[in-house]
Amino acid sequence: MSILRLSVDRPVTTIMLFMSIGLLGLISYTRISQELFPFGISSDNDCYKIRRSRS
């Protein structure tokens, strides 16, 4: 069964699959440590302070 046929024949399964992926992403986002965030997304907004100090 192809992915297209599965998503057309079983829309509830497709919705539940995407919702579970989204829920897993949300749980992972809340549990990630501060050191693993990309630069500029810290809670005290260091990137903004660096740009403002150069001006």
C-alpha cells in the first residue's frame, strides 16, 4: 500500500500520525537543555544585546 493510498483511505490514521509527531516534537522541545539551543534563542536574548552594543 502506497503512502498516498494510505492517507486517502485512512484519514484518521494520517491525522493521528501527524499529531503524534507534533506531540513528540513539543515534548522534546520542552526537555532540551539550554546548551543545545541554537545561538540567539537563549532566555536572556544575548544575540539582541550583541547587536545593540555594536550600534
